[in-house]
Amino acid sequence: MNCLLHLANILLDAYDAIIAPQCFFYCRFVDDVFTIAPAASQSAILQTANSWHNCIVTKISSAGICIDYLDVTLSLSEQCVSYTLYRKPLDIYQYIPANSCHPSKVFRAVVLSEATRILRRCMSYKITLSELEFFRRKLLRRGYSNMLIQECFRIAKRKHTCRVPSISTSASVRKSYIKVTHSGSVNYKSLNKCLGKHAHLVNSNVCVATTVQRNIFRLLYSATWRF
């Protein structure tokens, strides 16, 4: 994704330079553009954008004082832009079920990442609480425990409140990983304890990395369909 961002910026740098001066506000994420401009100049901006290069076709997907852009809904009122989280109408919220054979940190990551997104995308505190409750209900339907959900919500809120640029003053330490196929019989506590006990024998920080087991259907596919 980082490579794609850089390539898009290199390709569309001149495009940005001719469109941005015609708008009150202009921003672009890869190939998605958001502008604030007079309604009367909409057709002129579109014509300029489409005349820049024949390989670039610009279309207006949404216009007005309230639009959906990426994962936010933006509204313009009294010369002020407000925002809130946008959810796709066809989203069926099929999060990883709690009984799936994944490491426990995967389920925590699902809750933490979405909770963080909600906190960052909602401008109103009241809407934030409403969206978190909506997310909690969807997780409960997928078998997540309310204790885990609330714990992750508290962590996400604390991190969101204390967001500051982190500056590392120490030298970076190279990390190495031991790859372990996850199963219910793997004792991660014992593994980490053993790694910590012998940490002085290696020059790098050794961590445990997990991978999901191979799909049984695919594993037995050739035997199942043998003729």
C-alpha cells in the first residue's frame, strides 16, 4: 500500500497542481479526491481534470453539502466541516467468530482496531458512544465476550485520549521471530518465559509469531477426490 501511495503521488503531482488552485480545499488519497469549491465552478473543474491526461478519467460520484468520502461522512454547515463514521449499507459485519482457531491476540486486534477507527472518525461524543454500542452488539452476535469487548474499548479510549507523536530516543533493536502454528495446545506463556530466560544468548529480541493452521479441506482435497 505504501508503494501505491508513492506511485500515485508521483503520477498525479501535476494533476494536483492544476486542480487545487481552483478549490477552497483540495485533498486526494490515491485516486479518491475530495474538494470544497463553489457549485458554479463544478463543471469547469471537472473539464480541467479530464483534459489533463487521456489516461485519467475524473467523475463526480457525490456532490452537495453532505457526502461520503472513504470511511467518513462529511457535512458542510455555516462554513464549518463536520465528520462522522460512514458504514457501507451492504456490510454484514462478519467478523472472525470467537470460536475460530486463531490466537487470542487476533480477536483483541479486531476489537481494538475497529474501536480506534470509531473514536477517530466520529466528531461527536454522543455519536461515538452510539457507534461503539452498535459495534459491541455485532461482536456479541459473533460470540465475543462482553468482558473482552469492554477491556479493549477502555484501552482504545485511553490511547485515543493520550495520542501524541512518539519519539524514540534509544537505538532500534532488531527483532527475530519464532514461527509457531497456532493450536489450543500451544502454551505461549511457557514459550515466552523460556525465551526471556535465554535472551542473553542472542543479539536480537526474539518474539513468538503465530500462523493459522492449514485449511483441512484443502489439505485433504487430493485424497477426498481421488478416483
